[in-house]
Amino acid sequence: MARLVYVTIIPHDPTLPRNVEAADDGHPVFRIIRTDYERIRAGLAAARPDVIVMASGDHFNQWFYSNIPTFAVGKGTKSSGPFPWERDVYGIGSYETAGDHDLGRHLLERGLEHHFDLAASDVYNIDHGFTVPLNFVRPEQDVPVVPLWTNVLIPPLPPGQRYYDLGVMLRSIIEEYPKDLRVAVIATGHMTNSVGGPAMLHMTEEPVTEWDLRTWDLFTNGRVKDLLSDCTWNKLYEQGNGTPGFMVHLVAWGVTGGKVPNWSDLTSSPVTFPNPFIEWNEQCLNEGARN
């Protein structure tokens, strides 16, 4: 049977690769972010996963208004990206690894049986929401990746409880998968985030907001019921047009059963959006969190 061995939440800001690469000559926050990515890279390596199930939103690359699923699983034999314009604009490195068709099909079929009407694709590309984190934490490109897309851009969205329940279901059906696999789950979304308008500059004056601090406290202390009621499109959108991306984090939280993580760090500064890093290692997931 498959075993869940690692869960993490990490950021995917497309400006991070260049800024982290130049961290020694840039703002000190990027050195902290570099260290946080390195910690997650080491934790993931220590977990020795055979496959990664990765949840992210799409940024109008794979999906668009004409055809956007609420939740979709990739069951192809290859996961590669980013899209050409992302490489050109942001200088994001290419990422290509295997998929896992059998596991993807298992997630689709069992998800349907659990009343999650998942969409699926056998032919797809993954955008920077996947490739930026993967290049930081598994640059070897040697572990198969099963992408899980979650709509966090186009309303109407389900309430946060549905994203959390997806994570709970995901763990259940991963652990009943008959093959002997070590499975890691990566999720990447947002804290407060606003792109393409005047509110984007708000971070230069208030790098971390009261909403960020309250949400981070509830999230990292396992207070599920106190947080999920605030996770709706309207309430998150009030914090910035990209903040509904926080919903992706709820998938990872559901996978862990709402457990307190064994490690977390939230970076903030006037030069980058708040960047969350959270880790649940194998001991935390299967035996309880460390102090």
C-alpha cells in the first residue's frame, strides 16, 4: 500500500528564481527565502518519495474561461513546463519529469467514488505554479509528478471547506493505492496577494497584513474550524485579487488532517509578497508533531 511521507506548502512567485539567484547582492529577505527552500529540499530528499502529488492553481495557461475545471488531475506520462512566455518574461528554468498514469487514474476514479467530480487530462503542460517550486526543491527532475489543478481564479469557487475535504479524501485514496509507493504532497498558493492593479503596491507599505498574521496563527496551530469559515471567494478577494490562491493551502492541510506542522516560516518584506513555508514530515504525519 502507498504511504504518505511528506507534505509541504511553498511559494511559486515567478519573480523568485531571479531574486533568489541574486540574493547575496539583493534584499536580505531573498537569502531567508533561499534558506527556506533549501530546508524543504532537504526534507523532501530525506522523505525519499517515489512520486509527488502537487496541487496548484493555473494562471490562465493550461485552462481559461472557456474551459476551467474546479479540480482536475493530470494522469499523463509526462509533466513538463513552464509555458514559453513564462520562460521569456521571468527566466524560469524548464522542468520535465515523468507523470504517473496509474496513480493519476486511481485518484480520478476513487475521487469520483467519493463524490468529487474531478476533471482529468492526459496531455498538458504545467505552468510556473508548479515549475518554480519544483526547480527549487527537486531540481534533479527525477521524481514523477502528478499535478492537481485547483481553480482559485475564476468565481464562483467552492467554499474553503471543499478544498480541505479534497485533501482529506486525497490522503485516504493515496493510502489505499495498492502499489508500494512513498508519496509526497506539495501545495503552492498565496497569502495576501494582488497583481496588476494599484493594490499591488500595498505590500510596500504593509508587507504583512493583519489578515496574514491571524490566518498564519490559525493555520500553523491547527485551528481548522476557526479558519475555514473565512475562506470564501469574497472574503479572500477583499485581501487582494490573488489571495483566493490561499485555498490551495487548504488541500495540503486536509491531507494532514489539520495537524500542526513540525516547522513553518512566513517571510515578508516591502519587495515581495508574504511567502509561506510549511513542512509536515513523516513523523509528524504518521505519529504526531514534534515540539
